[in-house]
Amino acid sequence: MNPLQELVSNFQQLVSQVPELVQPLIVMLAAAIPFLEGELGATIGIIGGLPPLVAGIAAAIGNFVSVLLVVLLTSGARTAVATRRPIRVGAGVGAGSPEASRFDEPADTFDEITSAKPESKGRVRFKKWLVRFGVPGASILGPLAIPTQITSAILVGSGVARAWVLLWQAVAIIFWTTVTTVSVWAALTFVVGV
């Protein structure tokens, strides 16, 4: 037995100590973590001894649930920011003084306030994909640059409809989780021999 087969075997023995109904839940939780997502969640499940179909479905569900929560939170935050019109209040010498009236105008809009912090390479690449390919392309190609949770937050934060983001994120999650699940299963079956 080579070292890789021994590692997989030891991991499967460890996973076998967990009740069978809990194993897919662990895969779901792993897939809900940004940067792990459905791809690594399915990999963990398959290496742990779960059937590839169960591991893939559990990972995709876990990843989608976390994306759904991010979309709902981001949408709520965007709505709160977009509908809020703060008024600057200044303290003048007296009520109705010229100093007080100049502060009664609306504050700068959210879009006009930008940070001096440079954007990450992944975010710059994602924005190029969004402009070039639209929401479907950015959703499908986005996981190559940044996690799906961040992709969905950027899309919703930029004003794309929640349903449209969720639809294309679901397509992307299913696509990438399926590709990874099949690849890991094939590698373990035909290359490693486990």
C-alpha cells in the first residue's frame, strides 16, 4: 500500500466512526465555508468514503445555502443603504443662521464614497468577466478567481436582481461541484486505486 492509499484509508476509518446520517451534514458544513465550497466539500466526502453522488449533492446544497444567506444579507444591506438619505446637521450660531443652512443638504451618495484601498487581483478579474460575459459568465467563471459567496455579494451589491444571482450561482455551483466530484472519483478509482 503506497502512502497516498494509506492516508485515504486512515481518513476513511476516521470518518466511519461518525454516524452515517451525520456524514453528509459534515460535508454540507465544509461546503458552506468560503474558499472550500462545494468542490472541496465533495472531495472531503468522497475521500471520506461517501458515495460520490451523496457527497456531490450534500456539498452543492451546503454551498448554495451559504450563498443564499449571503445574497439575502447583501440585498438587505444594499436596500438599507440605497433608501437611506442622511441629512448633515451642523451646529450654527443660532437657528436659521447661514452656517446651519449649508449643512442641511443631503450627504454624498454611497457610490461617490470610495476607499483608497486598491482592489484585489481576483476582484479586478471578476469585474472584467462581469463586463465581458454578464451575470451568467461571471457566475460560472467567478469561482476561478474568488469564492461564490463573494461573487454573489458583489453581484447583488452592484444591483443585480437576487433571483438572477441565485439562479446563476446555482448553475455555477452544480457545474463546478459536478466537475470536481467526477474528477476526484475518477482519480481515486483509476489512479490511486482506492
